[in-house]
Amino acid sequence: MFRRTFWFSSGVAAGVWATTKVNRKLKQLTPDNLAVAAANKAVEAGGRLKDRAVGFALDVRDNMAQREAELDDALGLGAPVDRELPAPRRHTAIENRDTSRYLDRTTYTHNRNEDH
């Protein structure tokens, strides 16, 4: 008799356990829960993608700054700047030049008003 009671209670326990597992799985497969799970996965994927994009942008910025420094050194742009103002220039008076040669069509070969 004890044997039958043991196997009966074991069967009841296994049935309760299996029913509970099936009900939980069915609850997970409802359309609302599937939509929530898909949305959570999309948010996680978006976060990972954003982190990678930010890391890539920082790498690009660092490499760009390094390359600019190399180019500045190669072109001599990194040299210290002389802060002293240059000496003022002396301009000679402009003489009244003869502009008649520009008005003569025989010597002036390029006329901008001419149709091309």
C-alpha cells in the first residue's frame, strides 16, 4: 500500500510540475509578451550598436588628430609663431600711368565684352 501511495504522489507531483511549466511557457508565447520581448531585444541591440558607434567615432577622432599633428609637423605648421609685428611698408606714390594702350583694340587682345 505504501508503494502505491508513493507512486501516486510522485505522479501527482510530476503532473503539477509539468502543468506549471507548460502554463509558464504558454504565458511567454502570448502576443503581448512576445512584443515586449522583441522590443527589449531591439533596445538592447540599439544600445550595443550605439556603444560601438561611439567607440568608432572616438577612434576616428583620435586618429584624425594624430594625422593632423603629423601633417602639421611635415608642413612646418607646428613651428612657434613670431608675435612681433612686421615693419610698416613704405608705398611709393602711384604715377599716372598711360591707360590708352588698354583702350586701343589693336594692342589689347582680350576683350571681355566680346561674344564667345
